[in-house]
Amino acid sequence: MRPDGRNDGRDDLRPGLQETSETGHDTEKGTHERVEDLIFDFTGLRRPELRDLSFILTARLQSEDDDRVYVRALPTGTWDLLQSMGLDHLFWAYPRGSDVQN
């Protein structure tokens, strides 16, 4: 419910965020590198707002190139919007095979 008493069907839902990390071994360099995973969960959100999209875009742009940013249950219309802007390749769908990128 909005502060003005109107209900737009969102019930003030925000995407959930889960952060994981793992350390991998780079055999070529002989070093250990930390890889971060961010998972944004849009389950129950029928229509994300601009601030939701800004949040996931900012997270992706501030992360390292080898870090993975996943989105779960992102509505089809939102995927279409990201695709039309040429931004869909920045995110991994969750859960899918670990090598499948959007």
C-alpha cells in the first residue's frame, strides 16, 4: 500500500539480494582468485520499478568482470526491456546451467 492509501498491487515488495563468493585457483597464474556472485530475487514482483532496475544495473557495473550477477524470476517484460536496451547480456538467469548466460 502506498502512503497515499492507493494499492498498486506491489505490496511494497523489493527484490531480495543474496551474495555468495568462492575462491578459485587460476592454474596459469598459480594464484587463488575470489569470485563473487550476486543473486537478485524478483519472486513475487509483477512489475519492477525503475529503482529496482537501477539497483541491479549498478551492481553489475560495479562488480568485477568475472563476478556473476544473477536475476531470479525477473518478469518477461523486464527481460524484454533489458534486451531492447542491449543490457540483457550483463546478467545470468537463475537457476539455469552454470554456463548459460542471457
